[in-house]
Amino acid sequence: MNPQLCFEGETAPIDLNDLDDRIRRGELPPSAEIQHAPWTGQGFRPLGSIPALVEAFHAPGARIAAHFRSPPWPWASMLGTGVVFLAGVVQLLLGLLPTELAELLFGAYQGSATGLEPLVFDGAWWSAWGSQFVHAGPFHLFPNLAVLGYCGYRVERALGGRGYALVGAAAVLVGALFIALFQDNPVVGSSILGFGFWGAQLAIGFRFGDQLPPGQRRFYGYGNLLFFAFLLGGTLYDQGTSHWAHAGGFVGGVLAALAVHPPHMVVPSLAARARRVQELGVAALVLLSLALGPLLRLAMPLTLRPTRTVVLQDVGASLEVPARMLRGTEERPYTFTVRGMPAWTTGPGSSEFAFCGLETLRWDALGQGDPMTDEVLVSQWGRQISGEARIVDAPPARAPGWTSHALQFHDPDGQARFLLVEHHLLRGRVLNRVGYVVELDPSGQPGHRRPVFEHMVTSVQAGEPPGLAAARDEHLRNPASARLRMELARALHDVGDLEQADALYGLVIAENGSHQGEAVTERLALWAQAPHAFELGEDPWFADWLLDYPGDRGLQTAGIHVLAEQGRCGEARFFHESFAMARPNVAETVTTAGDVLGCEQASASGDSREE
């Protein structure tokens, strides 16, 4: 008598070779009955009780089918979706909670966004997971819950509770990594988990294929592509959507679903080992996601990507800026300006920044050393940074010729909140300013952005100021132009190149053209500002001009000052007396009296030279 199979209320003959294949494919459950005399005698017995068929029922397809026929209660997906739902509802109802509790929860929600800023620089190690429970509003929360619930349930149905947890942990880890590496803005929302579970759904279908029971195949692999079109199409053109977060979650979910080996997919003797491996895998992925920020700080160049040399045309300087921080344009390669200086931050929401600028000072503001004293900086930055400014010890100057300054800004309780470090290079009256502002932790220590900013400050190369570069280019185009010589001389004077400026003024004066008088005035003013930088000789070049214009206050003041400073006291007194006769106004004569008085005092002590 041919073997008979009783399945789903029907009895029919069956080929034993076909029987083995159908069991391995999962098409026949252990409860189906067979009548085959060598195995069952004259009666029917369940397939699962036949020793000769035990190995076939241990095949992956058979075990997967058995799992789908009697799946466990989906506790993991229900718990995960429920926790996200509860956190979202609490967030929506914060306004109805007691004030203190609402403020506490609001702070927790605010500090749970994930990304470069929170993970790497702010030390929010928990944010990779905390961000999954924070949403931007009901229209963000409820669609995510729908995806999370549906896709999570399907993943747990196929891979079990531990497999569900493994997929979720992998999605969060890879999603947070993608955000930290490629996304500028911090991210919130459970869509990382949602896309992770959806990616796992696709991978399960492609991995197991025909091993899935026929009734379940439409929920996995290609059968889920229609859902893909709906899911992706709804977010593709939304500018508020983090596509890197979705991509990271999806990749993490796919990789986990391809790698996981749930207990119900292995032979019973290996089931306990498979459970332990899954549990260890979940623990390792969770720990990696919590350690992601510190690990990325160790690989800071990777996080910020290679630095780029940025040339600031308006500043006449170049510096190295991490490519991640370049969010401007080629013409304006910086994030914003502070006190008129280009500045960069590590992220859009950061209050810490580095800056590099150029300032042209007034000549009357210049004294000995750096005119930007600590007191001046307190006045300037006190209007920019909140808190009481206090002068603190400055770090070493970044290079020879530079000076350094440092300020701390304290809140009303005396707690230091911000640190300003600024370096100056003064050339003539042109001042290069570079530095940074960083927040301080409760112990008064700067955060993780300081090394990034210090590297930027150290890399600054101060070149030719833009005013001088422009004047030099114009002069090269028409070197015979007296007007362009004057422009170049002024620019050289501004940057402290007195020798070249003086030579150009001398050329214009010697030409005896329309710019001669202007050149005399400016050249003499240059000499007056640096009276010891030049040699007068026996017959000063400006003496005839002082004789011809005894009432010209600018000429007389500058000329008398130069003579007095170089010890030509007799000449200084002579021109002073001529000036006083031509302009008897007391207030004007006092302008030069100090120079003459100083010259007379020097003469009395024997320190000056009489002609």
C-alpha cells in the first residue's frame, strides 16, 4: 500500500522523496499525519513522531515555518513601541504637568538630540538612544509609531524578541554614526528604529526566500517594496527630514537581519548558544552606541573630515578649517561674522566659535605695544558675551611677533561660563585678530571644541592685507601714476613698511606735480609718527616747506616734532617761534610747545645735539 498523507482534512498518496523535500521547505507541519506500514503500521501517526523524519524537521526552512505557525507573543515590539508612544505623549502633555517636573522632563528632552554636537562635543553619550524617544510634534510622532509598530512586529515575528532587539541596536548604532559623520543638525525621532526594522523586513525576505511560509512571504522582501515607496516618498522632499539618519538605520537593520541566527533557526542542541550570542550581540551594540561619542573624539579628523585651507580675501590671511565646518560659499567660506570678523562653529546650534579678522586702527589709537589691551577687549567682548569679564592668564603667543590675551566671563553666581582667547599681530596700524570662544564646564575646564579651535588658530598665516594688495596691483598696472604711487605709499604706511612708503612719497615730491603738496604733508606726518626711523641729514628735506608755509599747522607741528625728537633743538625753536608769530592763537602754539620743551630739557641734561 502506498504511503498516505493526511493534511488539512484531506488524505492523498505521497512519494516519500517528495515528503522529505516538503518538510525541509516547511510546507508540512509536524502535526500532519502519515500512514506508512514500516513507520506506522496500519494506522496514521503525526510526522513529528516519526524518527526517520526528525532530521528533516531540523532543517532551517522547517524550523522557520514551525516558528511562524506558532509564534511567541510579540512582547519586544509591543514594549518598544509602547515606550516610544508613552515618551511621545508625555512630551506632548508637558504643559499640563507640575512646573518642576515639566522643567526636568523638558531639559531631558532638549538634551537628547543626537549628532556631531551632542555626541562628540557636548558629551551627551546617551543621545543616540535618547533621541529615539523625542519627537518634533504629533505629526512626527504618530507616523513614526505606525512604522515602528508594524515593521517591528514583522521583524520580531521572523527573528524573535532577541533578533528584534539586535536589529534595533544595530539600527541605532549605524544611524547615530551616519548622523555624526554626515549630518550638520542634531536629529530626534524614532525613524532610525523604524527604518532599521523596515530594512530588516526586506533583508529577511531576500535572505530566507522560499523558506518563509507562503502566507508570510508578502510581508518580507519584494513583497514589502510597495511599503518602501510609501515610506520613502513621504519623506524624500521634506527638508526637515534627516536622510542620513534614515539611511543609517536602514543599513544597520539590513546588516543585523542578514547576520542574526535566532534560536528557532538552528538545531535544538545549539539553541541555547544562539540565545547567548544574540544577547551578547545586543549588549555589545548598545555599549558601542553609548561609547560612540568618545570613540569619535579619538578619531576627530575622521569626524570633521580633512581640513581645507581657506583664503580670506577680505582679511588677507589663510587658515585650515575642518571641511565639516565649512557651510558658507567659495566667496564667503565662513558661517557668520562676529564683530565684523569671519567665524566658524562646529554646528549650527553651538555658542562656541573660532574667528579670524583684520582691523585697521586709528593712528591716534596706537601707543607702545598692542593697542588692543585686555581692558579694551573687556569693553569690546563684554557687549558680545554675557557675563562679567575677568582678565586671566593668557596662553603663549601663537608665533613670534604676536601677542595673546585671555578673558573669562562669569555668571552672577561667580561661575566661569566662557573663555575667550585672542592673538594679535600688529603691523603698522593693521591688526590681525584670531582666537576662539569656548564654554567652560562646572569645574572651569573648556570642552572638546578647544583643540579644534586651537588647531585653526595655530594654522593662521597672515599675508598681505587686502588694501595693500589692491594698491600694489593698481600701481603695477600704471607705475608712472603719481596718484597710484600715493595710494601705495599710504597702504605701505598703514602696514608699517615706512621705508618703502617714504621712498614713494619722495618720488612724488621730486616730480613736482599736482600731488606734490599732498605728498609733502603725508610724508612729514609719517616722519612725525616714527621720528627715529629716518636720518635727517644736515639740511632736512622739509625745511624749505616749513619756511614757505609758516602758518600751516599740520606741516609745522609735524616738522617741529621731528626736529625736536632728533635733538635739533635750535631749528625746532626757530620754526616754533615762526609758527607762533604766524598763528598767535595760544591753543595752537601749545600743540608744539611740548616738543620744544622736551628738547630744551634734553639739552640741559646734555643728552641732545645742537646744530
